[in-house]
Amino acid sequence: MSEERKIRVLIAKPGLDGHDRGAKVIALGLRDEGMETIYTGLRQTPEQIVRAAIQEDVDVIGLSCLSGAHKYLFPRVVELLKEQGIKDILVIGGGNIPKEDIPFLKEKGIKEIFTQGTMVGEIADYIRKNVRTQATRA
Amino acid sequence: MSNDIEKIQKKKQAWEDKVLKPALEGFGLKESPTKSYTPADIEGFDFLSKVGFPGEYPFTAGIYAAQPGMPDPRVGRATAQRRSGPRAARLVRAAGYSGYGTAEDTRDYYKEMQKRGDRGGPNLAFDLPTQCGYDSDNPMIRGDVGKVGVTVDTLRDFEIIYETFQGETELDRIASNFTINAPANIIIAMYFALSEKRGIPLEKLRATPQNDILKEFVARGTYIFPPKPSMRMFRDSMVFLNKYCPRINITSAGGYHIRGAGATREQDLAFSMAILIAYLQEGVNAGLDIDSFAPRFTINQFGGSMEMFKEIAFHRASRRMYARIVKERFGAKSERSMLLRGGRMGAHIGCENTTIQRPLNNLTRSVIGAVASALSGGEGTAYPPYDEPLIMGRGLESSQLARDATRIVHYEAKLGEVRDPLAGSYYIESLTDEIEEAAQKELNKIETMGGAVASIENGYMQREVAKSAQARQRRIESGEDLMVGVNCFVSEDELELEIKHLVPPAYDPVRREQAEEKQIRNLTELKKNRDNRTVTQLLKELKEKAKKEDENLIPHFIECAKAYVSEQEMCDILREVFGEYEPVSL
């Protein structure tokens, strides 16, 4: 506990959507908030995202999608994490998500959805409050 | 004149001391929240060289001498005249940017739109698998099939979409738009294969492919191959279209995606110009005469922000800058080559400035955009519809309101009566100069790096845009930049307005859900039943041809299309030969 481990966040773009202004802004913004962020780049399959999350030993996965494919892609990431027996990674999402899809996504294990106009500070606060870091895991 | 300027400067100083300062003190302010401009801000302003007449070099005042912006309204009661439509043939309303699910879904959508009075060709939105060179049956891309546009795997899909376009709307009587970039050559080859089957000669086809691959690396992200082979693909379409298709535009390039990704106004203009220069140079390198192909360069949209005057100045600066580059750098003789043509919208607000919070406010925003559009030389277009950020949106009501706003700006406010009405304004002229100079400085920097392709390869443009996006976000979070309903005026005293759609969506949600499975079934069936020996042979030949840098691949793409070779099958061969683009890190 002597050296506090920084919260590690993977910002990922599942699917083929190329609109990554939001993803990049969040990745850079959470870095400003004192977290370690890794941005996957575009066109990641759910499998690739889960693999990267494990390799990078992250505490949080932030998914971003603006193409309307979130209803398939977001739950798929949670499903794959479960298959790997991983329970302590916080999965959150954002992008162009219609309000009516949010209950469905939450039911599928995406803990929170942040839509357009959300301040990065708000996301950082949410992560700090809800993440289970290595320290708490141990 | 210089005496006058001196006098004005002195007077201004005196005004600041005697009038402004006491006023500010009265408000308890140190600095004035407003500015004022005088002739001193445009000292040496030369109307003929800086502005000139509409439709004449340097086109600051507009690319056309006169512009009938809108169709004549038919005055009177509705029903009968709605069917007969507007009078002027060239102003017939074409369908908006659209494409849904499977080819059948899109065909039916256009059929419906024709019933409602559309007579133009389709303005096709493709789904992301099509834009990125993947077939619907590829398990890697599950979830994206038929989203954001129609899926096109093979010529069969084009045959189905265009079933709606026959007779009065036969291929030689309509213009098609294809929002496609990386695989643009394959998609237009499919269109050529379709026209051949229908017996329509290439020279009669009218179309505009977006075909602006370089901006995909900076914004939007539907690249496939690295920048250099991508430029070879661009060269192939440019040379082919130049030779056989006089009525097909070569590109519809545009900076608004780059702005939407976060670029500043000056970056947007500089990057767009650098990209256009790269395309023009490619044509010159291919041995084409600049005046033979530059007139068929068009632009999509430029710019986009809520800062109305700056956007108007930006459009004036863009027209002037492009004209100067084509004339001075490329030595064009024909004025047709120098037109920044196609951006009929002119200034606009940029879709990224619409909000999901109190979404009807987007209508107010788009009306400000419509005013900017009209004053910048555009058609006074209110864009986008207010439900733009709601993804499922583009409800018919919001489109109606956007069209009406445009009409009100034109017919009631009469903003289209004067060309370049802000010309000569001390503020607008100095702003126009300022934006052009800043963009030129940034363009020079890119030129030093080796131009657009080099500054994309080394990641400069991508990183600069990300930096600007982050800077904007910081300004929003700190409250330096304000967005109503987002980071200000959000207290409980405000009324949170919700919108409800009264008219059902154009694309049935049930069909939407089923599109992916249906398309996969269709494609599996097609792949089973086509002549697969020919397919294998054609793909083998494609590989050989792709390896030869000088070979123009379009004729072979047409042969492939006719044999129902799929888009991904062609792209996979090209991936083997060209490689795939590896994005730069943040």
C-alpha cells in the first residue's frame, strides 16, 4: 500500500466506427485526472478488447461506439470477460447511445453509460467511486 | 487614404480613452467584452483583388455570378401542386443522405420517397463493413451490418437498390451520390457494371463518389490501405473518370469531418487545402492537364461551428485560397478549375455542436447556421435536423422543420437577395484575411513536411486534431466555452424538454433488427450459386495487376463486379498487395 497504484483504464473502440474524437478526448482527459489510460485505436473486436484488458491489467474498460452497433458489441465484451472468469473490471460505455437502450445495456452488465455532453471530470469521479483497484482486490 | 487611416486611428484612440474607458469603469470591467472595427483594420484593402465580382476570380464573393438558390414555390393550396412538384428541372428535390439495412430495405425506402415526391437519384449511405471493405458474412464485423447505411457486398445489392430507379429515373436521368472512400473504385465499378447490364453508356452516367481517402486518416476513420497505395487508387479513378465519364465528379472532398473530429478553423482549412493539393498533384503527375480534371473536383462541406461571422469569413477565405492555389501553383487557365464547387450549403453549424440535452435547441442552432449559410454564399440551408444527435433520429418531422427553416430564410427573410452581403465590412474583410493567413501558415508547415500524405504518414495531422479536440473539451469543462443546456443553464429551474416523434420512422425498426441475418443469408446463397471458378481466376488476375503500379485497376474491378466477386474478396487481394494502414498512437 506504500505506493498507490494508479487506476488503469482501457479506452476501446469496438466495431468499425471511426468516430474517435470522444474516445481520444476521454483517454487524454482521464490521463489529466491522474489515471493511466490506454487507447486501443479503431476497429477492435470484443475478443481483442478483452485480450488487451487482460494483458494491460486494467481496472476499467471504457467502450465507445457511435454507429448504433452498441447493443451487440457492448454486451459481448462483458460476456467474454465472464467467460474468462473476470469479475473485477468495471465496464462503462459511451457514444451515440439512445436513451431507450440504456436499461438494456445496464442489464447486460455495462455499469454506466455516459452520453454526449458528459464532462470528463464526471466520468473520473464515477470511476474513482466504483472501481475496485488491485489494492482493494488483494 | 493613409492620412484618413491615421486620422481614424487617432480618433479611435481618443474614443477609447474618452468614451469606452469610462463606460467600462461604469460596468466595473477592465477589458471591453465587445470589439469594434474601422477602416484601419483593412488598410490597403483592394476590392478587385481581394473580393471581386461573384463568379469571377478570386471568387471570394461566390463561385457563381448568380445563384437561384431555391425552386419557385407554387403558391396556393397543397395537394395537387405537391404532386406536380417544383417547376425548374434542375432543382428537383433529390433524396437526402440515406441507406438502410439490406439492399431490399433501401430499395423500399427510396420507393417510398418517390411516392412522396422525390425525383432525384439516391444519395447512398453505406454501412461500415462496406466502407471498410468487409463482407456481411465476416464474423469479425458482427453488429455493424446494415447500420449507418446500406450494406453492399456484391453487384447483386446494387441491382436490387436500383430497381427503384428505372424509366423516368433511369441511370442516365438521375445523379447518384456514393459516400465511399477507401473502396470507392470498387463501388463505382459496381455501378459501371450495373449500367452496362442496363445498356447505359458510361459517358451518360452522372454521379459523385466522395472518394476523399486522405481525410479518412485524419477523421472518420474508414481507411483500409496505407496512404500511398490509397493515392494510387485515387489516381486510378481520376484517370478513368477523366477519360470515360465526363459527367461523374472525381471527388467530393471536404473539411467538415476534420473540423468535426476537433480541428480548429485554421487547421481545417489548411488540412483541406493540403489534401486537395495532393489530389490535384496526383492528376498532374499522371500526365493530365489541370484544366481537364480540376473542374470535376467538388467539395462536400467545409467548416462548421456556431460562430457565425467566423464561419462566413472562413468560406470567403476558402474560396479565395483554393482559387489562388489552382491558378498560381497549378497554372490553371480555365476559371472552372478554380471553383471550390459543390458546397452548396456554405457555412453551417457542424453536427458536433448539436446537443442531446433539450434537443429542440438544435433547431435554433441550425437556423443560425442557415443565416450563416445564406450570408456566406450558400443556399441558406438549415442543417442538421434537430434530432441529429439522437441517432435513431432524422425523423420526418425534423426534416420538415429543417426544410421549412431554409424556406423561411429564403422567402421570408430574403437573405438570398444579395451576393456576399458582408463584403466590405471592416470586420469581415479583416477576419477573412486573418483566417486565410493563419491557414496559409499552417499549410506551409505541412508543405515543409512533404505535403498531406507525408503529414498523415508521420501522424502530424491526426495528433494535432486530437490535441485541438482535447483543448476544446477543457474549455467546455472550465466553462470558457459555453453550450446551453450542457455546461450552463442546467439548474432545476430550467425545463427539460423532451421530444416525441409523431410520424413513424422511415425505416421500420423490425426490419432493422433483422437486416444483418437476412443479408448474411443472401450473401451465402449468392456465393454458392455464382461461377466460383471465374471468381478465383479473376482474383488471381487482380493480384497480378495490383502489383503493377502503373496498371489502372478499374476495368478489372468492373469485370470482377460482373462476376459477382464480393467487395471483401477484392479488398483482401489488395490488402495482400498494398498492406493495411496502421494508425499512429495518440
